[in-house]
Amino acid sequence: MSVKFPTKIQGPVALIGDVHGQVDKLLTVLDHIRALPDFEQRWIVFIGDFVDRGTDPKATIDIYFELAKEHPKTTAVMGNHELVMGAALGWLPLPASTELAQKWVEFYDSESTFESYGVPHGDLAALNRAIPQSHRDWLVNLPWVVEHPRCLFVHAGLDPNTPFAMQLRILQQRDFTLNRPPWLCTKTFVDTDPPQDCPLPVASGHVRVPSVQLRPKRILCDTSGGTDGPLSCVLLPERLVISSPGQAQPVSTTSAGTKSGWWKLWS
């Protein structure tokens, strides 16, 4: 099955944070999304990092395939873990692919990814043979950005010191000449707003936060980090959060965020 990734969407959104192989948490969140009265009209956007850390990364990709078949308004962006995995296996043309292969094996909690495909940890050749072609095509074609008239979705965020138009162009084109594309890999973007000429709030994951954060120009949705926290889903424009236990989760916001900024854009 071929998977298409719509990159320009509009309408209500269910934004899902970094999944990292957490099958049970993902299924719980999806059950709650399916129960929404406007499910058929709502886009489901995954913010990247499906693989590594959690119990069954392969199954989370399989779930994505099933969901996209059931609900065509499903899309995703590439996370740094997909980027490094693709480079390690020789699928993505990053300049430092040999170096990244060693890093992925040693420092990215990739044990569960190898195990989920039935391959000993570190055996890249065996993993390359074991991964279905459909999964390879899925990873290779993940976009770096999804655009909405009211929000921009990118795994790690935007550089506050680089013009917006330049960054958007690079994201749209996926510039693999960069060893570590900052929009997928940089952790400091979580603490900064996008550049002043950015007309939209930016939603990202990548860095674990204690609870979903809604700032005037930023939405942060990774509350599990692939470990012991809940998997979060942010409903936009409602500003509601679904968490994997199926309970309401605290939302960190600011007075500016509740009265102006991105929230007014959805009104």
C-alpha cells in the first residue's frame, strides 16, 4: 500500500505528539479521536518520531497505514529518529550517513526498533532486509512540514534568527545536504518563538514537556518522550487535550495565549 502525505491541509486538527513505538497509548488516543462527532472532517497530524524507545515501533507504522486507509485525512512529518534511521540504513542521502549509522545504534534507543522487526540490535544489514518495502517508502517520503492556514507543523520548530520564507522553502524541499537539519533535530527551538516574520504559530514535538503548552506563537505536544509519560493529542481549534489514559490533561498557557495570538486566528 502506498501512503500519501498531504502537506497542505485545512479544517479542525488532532495533533498527536511523538509516538515512539508506544502502541497501547496510541490506540487509546485514536479511540478517543474516532469518537469525536466531527471525526470525518478532522485532520490527524503526527508530529514525527514513530520509531525507537517504545515497545513496538513496527506496529506503530502499521497502525499509521491502517489509519490512513480508514481516514484519508491523516498525515505526518518526519522526526529526527526517522531521519537518522533512514540515514543509517542508507535510504536518505545525508552527508554523514556512516557516522549517523553508529550514532543511531548507540545513542537513539533503537533497540526496540530492531526487536520489533525481529533483528538483533545493531545488525543494519539484517534490518534492511527485514523491513517491508512499504515501510521503507513510508519513511523515505515523510515530509518535513505540514502547512495549515492557521498553523505550521514541524518536528522541532523554526530557527528564530532565519527568515521565515527561507526556512519554509527548505522544509518544503527537504534539504538533505545538511548533516543535522535543525527543524528536525535542534532542541533549543522549544524555548524560542519562530522568527518575527512568521505569520503562523508553530506546533512541534521533539522535546518532552510536562504538559501540553500553548503559547501565542508555539504549541508543544510531546509529553511522553517515548518513556513513562502520557501520549498527548491536541485538538485545534478547541485547545482541548486528549491523553493516553483517556483523561483531560493540564494545558500550560499564558494570558497572551488565551486572549490573542494564535487562538484568535482560529476564531
